[in-house]
Amino acid sequence: MKRNSILAALALTIASLAVSSGAQAQQGPKPEQLIKWRQSAYQVIAWNNGRIKANVEGTYNKEEVIKAANTIAALANSGLGALFAPGTETGKGWHDTTVKPELFKPGSKVGEYASAFSKEANELAQVALLGDQAKTKEQFGKLGKTCKACHDDFKNKE
Amino acid sequence: MKRNSILAALALTIASLAVSSGAQAQQGPKPEQLIKWRQSAYQVIAWNNGRIKANVEGTYNKEEVIKAANTIAALANSGLGALFAPGTETGKGWHDTTVKPELFKPGSKVGEYASAFSKEANELAQVALLGDQAKTKEQFGKLGKTCKACHDDFKNKE
């Protein structure tokens, strides 16, 4: 009886460990949440992209461009890759994801594209400090190319 | 007759100017777009907030906290107020706005709250550079209070 009690207690402990480790694995954000966050991040980039576009094509406001460029740079450096975790290849955040499955394949160029995006975004944040419309426009064009390269390969049309 | 032709031409010119100036006034983003962007911005803040929370309550990763704090600070400094333009008091972005009409009333404390949010977010980005979990936790608490103050007054429960 004593032996059986010990075994029963052991079994309970093991079961409880299994349950808590299962719960732990589920503690991270769900795929739909990650997709929602990444869709939000790109919307924020689009907002700030639009602000810079309006400034380089029209009346230039140095302070507004600095704010917008800093926001894009912070997002480019934020580690957006974490929002493309395994399990987020398909699914719905605010809307069905537009990511192509190719992004998740080993050997995809996504890391390379992400680095180029960060590099040009950081450079734009620096150039913005000069308050020179023409220079900002030139660097903004370089940034846009890194967006396009990645979208061409890895983003379905909405 | 000649005089009438000139008057007719003038009238046409004036009418065309009125139309084009009307079109120009409508060129800015629509209210639904502004609401979508602000909902996205707060989602990005929530993502980064969650990352910092996980770091101050669990295993601390200095680099991750710096990235997250920088993103929140950039957004706090980005000029989010522009996304609460007149016309966005009600409406649907990703979902119905949860903003309370009180935010838009003259004399509302929203500017004060926004300044406090920027101040504490910038301070958090500085503190994050130290890589000290306890200090980050303390400053993160101060930031959280500025979020709560504004939400209590101006955000409906979802």
C-alpha cells in the first residue's frame, strides 16, 4: 500500500509537470496575434512612409520627417522577424496574411532583405537630421527599393 | 457679346479653382485610414510592451529590451495626435474606434497625457541602455501609469 501511494504520488507529479510544461509552451502569443502585430507594424511603416513622401514631394517640414524616419528606423530595428515565427505561414490577423510561403523556406533571402531595410532606414533617420529635401528624397528612394524587393518576392497582392 | 464671353470664361475659371481646391482638401488620408493607423500604432506599442514585461518579469535580454523600448519611444514621439484629427471621433478602422468623445473636447487633458507618455518612454529607452532589470522594471512601471491614465479617461473598453 505504501509503495502504491508513492507510485501514485509520483504519477501525479509527473502528470502535473507534463501539464505545466504544456501550458508553458503555450504561453507565447498565438499565431493570429503575431500576424496582427506584423500587419500593424507594416501599417505604421506605411503611415510614416506616406508622411515622408508628402514632405519630399511637397512642402518640407524637417521635424515631421525626422519623427517619421525615426519611427520607421525603430521598427526596422525592432526585430520584426519574431512576428514571422513558425506557425504564422497562414492565418488571419486583421485580415488573411499576405505573406508567401517562400519567405519561410530555408535559404530564402528574407534575412538579407531585412538587413538592407534596416540599413537604409537607419541611414534615412541620419539624413533626415540634415533637413535637406533633395537628400532625404534620394535616401527615401533607396529605402523604397528595399521594401519593393522584399514585397516582390514574399508578399501576395492584397 | 465679347464682355459676356470674358465673364463666362472668368466664371468657368473660378468654378474650376473651387473644384480643384475642394479636391485638394480631400487629398489627406480618410478618417477610416487614420483610425486604422492609430489602432495599428497602439498594437505595435502593445507588442513591445509585452516584450518588455516578459523581460522584466523573467529572463532579461538587454538587446531585446532596447529594441522594444526604442520602438515605443519612437511611436510616442511620432506625432500620434495627427491620427486623432477632427472627423475621427467615431468610425471604423480595423474595428470600431474605442476612443471616447471627451478626448476631442477643448480643454481635455490629452496633450498633457501625451507629453507624459513621451517623457517616460524616452526615459525608458535611456534606462534600457543600462541593461539593469530592476531599473528597467521601475521605469516600465512609470510608463505604464501614463498609459493607464489616458486609457481611463479616453478609451472605452473593447
